[in-house]
Amino acid sequence: MSEPVQTPQTFPTRIFSGIQPSGGLTLGNYLGALKRFVQKQDEGIETVYCLVDMHAITVWQDPARLRQQTREAAAGFIAAGIDPKRSILFNQSQVTAHAELAWIFNCVARMGWMSRMTQWKDKTAGKNAETESLGLFAYPSLMAADILAYKATHVPVGEDQKQHLELCRDIAMKFNHDYKINFFPITEPVIEGAATRVMSLRDGTKKMSKSDPSDQSRINLTDDADTIAKKFRKAKTDPEPLPDTIDGLKDRPDARNLVNIYAALADMAPEAVITQYAGAQFGTFKPALADLAVAKLSPITTEMSRLMQDPAEIDRILGEGADRADAIARPIVDQVYDIVGMIRSRHV
Ligand code: AMP
Ligand code: TRP
């Protein structure tokens, strides 16, 4: 890949992150992303959060469901504590700068970079890649455009997005290098906390995902208290009690996952959870975890369904967010056109 360009940190701190509205939000999204989005906002940093509907259609989405899921995700963000006055909250397709910059980046990034993405490899494993959409292949280029259209310096995400963010850095470096300008920041991923990788409740070696065919594998932010409790009670575990040190969880992915979820929900270190529950059977630990999850998630679920009663208000919030996002991204992308050598006489 390209030579790194030394970039002095001249870019003001700005956070950007995105979530695909390709299904309901899961506990993985909440702990790995959303909860931390709220923390960043509450620290007073400038925060831009995007429902990436254009990423969602890289695989088939039923139009009516996509619209519904986008509103539901917006409701989930607000219910979880995103304040649309303090954060910018919008859906990607309303701000055309994303698609425009993605095209430029398609011409900066190399095919080989995309082919090496593990998410691409995973999604096409055992399938005929020839039948996947071109958009799925170029997905990381659009993701880099999302981030760099705002010159975002920090991106909070779960562990699975690390490689995509490295590619975003490579694109920024190659653009800066090719056009000999220190234009884009070299964005830092922010992957922190006990739950950067929440695993399936049915298989502790697989990521909890909104696209898993088994609903038992995940907690949805729309699940009611009974469902949440039932899913945790039925979660896969091993017959051993909880160990008395964190090392004892090393080869026990299912147990480790439940401890990490508890820690993230309770804002505790996993070590502290182990200290509290050393020697406990799952018959004790699982109900405690279920109670904690219900206590933390129920208020969000309730608020989400209240917000969903008024879809017009959600659309209004997304529209207002899009206006504010556009005000930042438009001038940046216009400068990019100029740097690249495109005539833009209609805009002078
Ligand atoms: P996605 O649902 O794939 O659009 O992911 C949106 C955000 O949630 C990204 O920052 C992901 O890294 C994060 N995320 C998704 N699933 C998980 C998971 N199982 N554990 C932790 N973070 C996750
Ligand atoms: N690819 C991310 C995911 O599936 C979603 C995403 C799109 C994103 N654009 C982004 C995340 C920009 C962070 C920043 O989780």
C-alpha cells in the first residue's frame, strides 16, 4: 500500500460512526457501538452518527422493511441517549456527499485492498463471489467516504470494523500522497471496553449478528423483558461453575461472553465480575445477568416503541440531521473535486 505521509495533528477532534439499518439493533450494536456513541456525546465532543442505508443495500433489502428499520434504528439511538440537538443523527442517502466521495475513493483504492478485506472474504466464503453486488465489494470505500466527508478524527466501532478502518487510513494516506496535500486526517479507530465483540448466545465463537438466522442467538433491542430473560436462561454454557480468575475463562468462549456482557452492562471490569461470582453456577449467574439486562434495556425498549408511534417526527429529526451533516460535508467534497481537477463552474 502507499507510503505513509507524516500528518501533523491539525484536525479538530470530530467523531463519526455508522450502523446499518439492515435489521433490528442487537445487544452487540448497543454495547459495541451505541452505548459508547452516547458516552462520546456526553463528553461534549462533536459527534456525527449515521444510519448507513446505502451500505445496507449492498445485500438485498425489502424497501418497506428498510424504511421501517431505518426509523427503528433512529428511535433506538434516541432511546439509548443520543440527543439529536447535541449529536448529528441522519441517514446516509440524504447527504449526497457520501456517494460522491465514495466514487472518488473507488478511483484511489485498489482492487487488491478490497479483496483482502476479511468481511468480504467471510461474506463470500463458500459462495460464488461473481453473484455478489459490486457495491458489497466496494463497501469499505463508501465507509471511508462516510468518515472522511467529515474529516472525522475518531471512529468508535466494534472489533469487527478494525480492518475497514485501516483501509480508511490507507485511502486517506494515498489521497494525501497522490495529490500532495495534507487534506484528510489519518482517522483513529476507537475500540474499547469489555464488549467490543459480543458473541452469539448459541455459539461463543461467532459474533452476535442481526443477520444470524437464529433469533435465539441474539438479544434485540425490541425484545420484551420475558424474551430477554428466556434467551439468557437458554444461552449456551458449559457445565463448570465460574472460575475465580479471568484466566480460567480462556478456553470457555460461551462463559467468557456472558461475563463480558455482564461487565459491559454493569460498567464493571470483567475481573470484578469474576471476583463477585467466583465459583457460582450458571443457575445463579444467568438469572442475575438476565435481571441486569432487563433493567438496562427495558427503558430503552419502552422509549423506542413510544418514539415509533410518531414516524413523521423521526423523519423530521433525520431531515434536520441531514441538513447539519450536509453543511459540514458539502464544502469538504467540493474541495476534493477541486483538488482532483474537476471543473465546477456552477458552484463558483
Ligand atoms: P452493523 O450492525 O454491522 O452495522 O454494526 C454497527 C456497529 O455495531 C459497528 O460498530 C460494529 O462493530 C458494532 N457491532 C455489531 N455487532 C457487534 C457485536 N456482536 N459486538 C460488538 N460490536 C458489534
Ligand atoms: N461497516 C460498519 C458496520 O457494518 C457500518 C459503517 C458504515 C460505519 N460506515 C461507517 C462504521 C463509518 C463506522 C464509520 O458495522
